[in-house]
Amino acid sequence: MTSTLTSYTLLSRNLATSLQRKGAEPIVARETAYYQANIGKVKSVDDLMADQRLYSYAMKAFGLEDMTYAKAFMRKVLTEGTSSAAAFANRLADDRYVAFAKAFDFAPGATAKGTDPVVVSSTKLDPAGSAKLSLPYALATSYDFTGTNEASFTLSSQVDATTTKSATIVLNRSTLAGKVANLASVTPTEIGAAINDQIIASGADGLTGKVQVGIAADGSLFFETTGYTNYGLDGVPGGTGVDADTVYLAGGTNRTLTVNNATLSGPGQTAVDIGNGTDLSPGANVKGVVDAYLQQSLESDAGAEDTGVRLALYFARKAPTLNSGYDVLSDPALTQVFNTVIGLPATSSATTNDALAARASLISRKVDFATFQDPAKVEAFARRFAAIWDAQNNTATDPILALFSNGQA
């Protein structure tokens, strides 16, 4: 049989190609296409769970495939979300549930509705109140946009019964260059001005003249709908066709304001919270879920042939998020990897708080978690695990691999 080390190396050497091949497999491609075509139609937890194909795809993407049957349990995870410390997902000793709840939060944005106008006569309406919306959290004193930091969100307004206008606002080094005094210290006022500039730039088919932004008294971004009138090509009231008038009341019958975080402009960008968090709606996070599904599929199929390969791939994916021995001990798969490399026995005896603390401390002394920010260090650790796994589990592999089992982490 092929050794764990060889199998892992072949997959990890060009992970992008391995994932691309996995995505091209007929069953995987078919399920992915279905998810991409339909997740944008899902607006609630009930909608997601009613579609078994979407729900199963989502569960597998987050490594929760074995819990797909437990819909009551998962409904509680989703409906309580993660914003409260007492939320169900936050009380579970498994961060997969927190990640799942964040990814399938069906109300990650903020919405406000204007006051409907009152009909006084066939030709007159009482002035209607505009839709006003403040983001949930105040802006920081300043933001650093010199590097990869980026805030991206979609600002939308339903302007009448059948029409919604929107603009995608992107704040990063490129869009702010030359428009702020110091990219390393962008102020709330400058952020407000930059957003207004992009609203204007969105044009008549976007939000020009329909929405304005400012800084509220509590320091949060504040949006408000505005009245908009366009007299058409002739520039005078009345007319039809290209000369037809377009009038949107600031608080028209259907006037709303909605802010939803949008996907970042590129894979190297880092999300910045400017008052609405950084979570994406499921419809905006399609690529993230698809990428996770392909990774899970690759790991699962590799594990069907060799458990060690799956563990090595899983470690390589999770390593940059690890900061301490406690992070390891909270995850059975990672615990198995570290036990193998460090040479620790199974943790079944570490059931008391003191025992867990001692074991976490030992792991932290043996492993420099800071080095896992270096992909080369992660790869070296994963290959070392694979070699030791071979020596301990795969009798058909080269006996020389057993020499690795005496090393130190």
C-alpha cells in the first residue's frame, strides 16, 4: 500500500489542483451546481432545512455530515446564532457549530423601513418619513487601510413596489487612495465621505439622489433615504417614454434601506468591521461554502483509504488557527495528531480540569504555535505526523520511517 506520507505529500504538494480535480468529479460537481443555483433563494432556517440537498451540502462543508440527521439540534444552533454568549452554539465544545451558525445567519444585515405616506386626496400625499438606519456598532476612532484591510457592503433601497436600487461600497487602499489624508489612520468622517462619493458614482440606476450617509450621534454610520426626481430627457415635468418623469418619495410606500456585508474584492483581502460585523449572508458566501465542501470531500475520501492522510490534511487546514494546547484538546482529531507527534498516550484519563490543564500546558511547551503561521512549518509538522503514523500503523511501509517516531516537536 502507498504510505501515509507519500499519499499526503501527493495531495498537499499541489492542493489547488487536488481540489480542482475533486470539484470536477460528477457527483461533487452536480451537488455544487445545485447549491450555487439555489442557496440565494433561501431566506430562513426553515427554507434551508426544507431543502435536503442544500442542507446536506452545507452540513458536509462544515464537517458536520454525521449530524445531518439531528435537525432539531441544528435548528437550535441556527436560530440562536452566535451574538449572545449564552447562544447554544457558543456553549458547545466544538467550534464547527459556531462557524456553521455564522455562515448561515439569515439576518446578518441591518434594515429599516420608511413611514408610508398618507393619501390626502387623489393628487396629494402627506409628507412621508424617510427610512433611517444606523449600523449596530459605533465606528472606531480610525482605521488602517494601508494593507489588505477592506470593508465591503451592499447598500440597497426598495424605491417602489417593484424596484430596488443598490450600490456595492468598497473601502480599501485602492478606493481610498488620494481621497483621505492618511491611509494608515482613516477617520469616521472620511469613511462617511468616501461612502457618499461611491453612492453618487453609482449613478441614476444605483443610489444617486436616493440615499445619503452620515455619522450618527453614537458614532455609528447613519443612512437615510432621500427624495429623488428626474424629469426625463426633456427636463420638464410630464411626458412619456424617454421624457417620462421618475419620482421617488423619501418615505414612499415601499421605501426601505438595507445594509448587507458583501464578499471581499479578492482572496487576499482582510474583512474590517465598520459597524455591521463581518459575517456574510449565505447567498454572498457561496464561494466560501463551496471551497469548504471541496476540502471536506477531499479529506473524507482520502480518509476512506487512509485515516492518517485525512488527519494530516485536517491538521494542515486548522493549524494557523491554533494558539494553545486547549485549542488542540477541544478537537479529537487534532488531539490524535499531536499525541502522535509528541508521543503522548490517549487522553481518556485526562478527565478532570487539573488533568486537562496539565496536558494543555505540556502540549504548549512542546509545540511553538506561533510557527504555524508559516506554511512551511505547518507542512513540516504534517509530514512528520504522517511519517510517524506510518511507523505506528502501516506495517507495509518502509521500516526506516520508524526512526521519525523518536523525534521531538
